[in-house]
Amino acid sequence: MFGRALTSVFWGLVADRYGRKPVIIMGTASVVIFNTLFGLSVNFWMAVLTRFLLGSLNGLLGPIKAYACEIFREEHQALGLSTVSTAWGIGLIIGPALGGFLAQPAEKFPNLFSSESLFGKFPYFLPCLCISLFAFGVTIAAFWLPETLHRHNDDDDSCDVSYDALESASAEVKEEEGREATPKKSLLKNWPLMSSIIVYCVFSLHDMAYSEIFSLWANSPKKLGGLNYSTQMVGEVLAITGFSLLVFQLSLYPFLERILGPIMVARIAGVLTIPLLTSYPYIAMLSGFGLAFLLNCASVVKNLLSVS
């Protein structure tokens, strides 16, 4: 995330100048390379370095949202952006779920994986390999994506420009000459823009913190306030959450957004998140079926609110 924060603006500039497609291909290719190397890490600092490079070279989220806005008509942009958010949210859930199911395969599936094999020596390589193979397929498929960045070819336009266009341009030039030049406004003084950025930063921080902490909390022992879940049980919870997120974002969210508007939906989600998060310490006091049921419900609702 630190690497992504350092380079996100840069990748946005690259996408605006050279196109969305090259940034998408570069981002997915970086997943193939550095996610595989992460699974083959031999020490802590190699793991940190590969994750840092993965974040630095992966500037997908911004260009993908711009791409979604450009390929959808205005009345369907809520569906397009909710699809992007759904993919992002499901990725954050399916990734840890896949890790929970496939991590340490030599211990979980001794009949299939020997402790002396590559997967025995690198117990977290199998989930990384599966994700890298999926990312490789996405990288190949991205070559067939149409480019949506609008470009002007000055040489062609100068030959084909019409008389009406020339008249219109001439009138605009005269109008501009009659007005005094006004200085450009600073983006930092654009309060609607800055307020949107601040709110998005707060929600992103909240969402990332929850995504990172939840698996650790569920896996921690009871004496430390955790749930003492195995990696497989954590994977099951996250898999259920991911499926519910997919259904909600593709069916209910566009409907709610049309009725209430995006700002009201965000307000409701923000308010409901507060009592939900305060209930987690009490959920940890439960056990058995009640714990599993409430934890799944709380995880589903929390992720739905975050993506909303």
C-alpha cells in the first residue's frame, strides 16, 4: 500500500497521456511477476520488497474506474463503477480466502504435496501461484481491450475540418479576446473536490485496515481476544462474504443508488458501520454455531457497507 500511494498519481498521468490499456497490462503483468516472487520469499525483507514493488508498479484502480466511466453511458455509470468496486472488494476477500484454503498444502494435503517438495519448502507459494496464473490469463485477455482514451490527430483534422467548425472557432476566439484572461483556480481550493478526496481517503483507510486486521483477529487465540480460527475457517468466512458482495453490488446497489443517490447511500453506510464495528468484541465472546453465524453476518454487512 505504501508503494501504491507513492505511484498512484504517476500511473494516473501515464493513463491520461498514453492510454488506459498500457497501464492495465502493466499492472496485471506486475502481479504475475512479483506475486510469484512473494510466494518464493526466503526471508522477511524479500517478502516486503516484492510487495512494495508490486504496489509501486500496479496502478490499476484509478485507470480502471476511468475506463468504466468511458465505456458506460451516463445512466449506467453507477452500475459500471459498482462493478469495479465489486471486483476490488471480492479480490480483497477471495485472495485471503484462497490463501486460507491453499496455504501450507504439505500439512493440509500430505497425500498430494510432500514436505520435501517445492510447496513444502515454500508453504505459501501455492496460493500465490494460483493467483499469478489467473493474473497471467487476465494479462493476455487485456491485449484485446479497446482503448478508450480520446486522442486528436491534428494532421487528419486539419484536412477534414468543416466550414461550420471554422466559423464556430472564429467566434470563440473573438469572444475570448473580448474577455480578460482569468487565472486558473487551484485544485487545493476546490472544496467539493477536496472534500470528496478526504472522505474517500478516510473510507479507504478504514476499509484497508479492516481487510488486513480481520484475518489476523480471526486467527489469533482466544486469550488474546481472537477467535482461534484455522486458516481454512477464515477462508470459509471470506468466501461467503465475497459471494454476498457480488450479489449485492450487481443487483441491489444500482437500485438503491437510483432511488437515494450516491451521497445518501454513502451516508447511510457510514452511520451503520459504527454500531456494527462496536459489536465485534462481543461477537468474540460467543462460540460454536452462534459465533459462526453472527461472524458471517457481520462480515457480509461490513463489506457491503464499505463498498457502498
